[in-house]
Amino acid sequence: MRTGSYIVGLGSFLLLAIGLMACEEAIIPPTRTDAVFTVYGLFNPLSDTQAVRVYTVEHLLEIT
């Protein structure tokens, strides 16, 4: 059962490492807007440049 405890320990370490490498700044969306939008991004911690895509989704929404 040493393998099981190793996997649990490694998983705990990885979760802690990911938590410590998290962003320091929060993404704060605008509070007052009539526009419907979504934010999509894929962040690579090893890259020095990141990309965020913001686009409207009004044409995808249905009024119920």
C-alpha cells in the first residue's frame, strides 16, 4: 500500500502547488452593463504572454 500513500501525497502536493501559483489579481467584470458577454482564457504558467478572449454571446441566448 505504499504506492497508494505516495499517490495521495503527490496529489496533495500538486494541489498545494497549483493553489500557490494562482493569480494574484482577480478578474473583476464590469458591474453595470447591458451587454451580454463571456470571458474565455487559457493560461500557461510557463509562458510570459497570456491571451484572453472576450466576445458577446447575445446571439446564442434564448428568451424564455
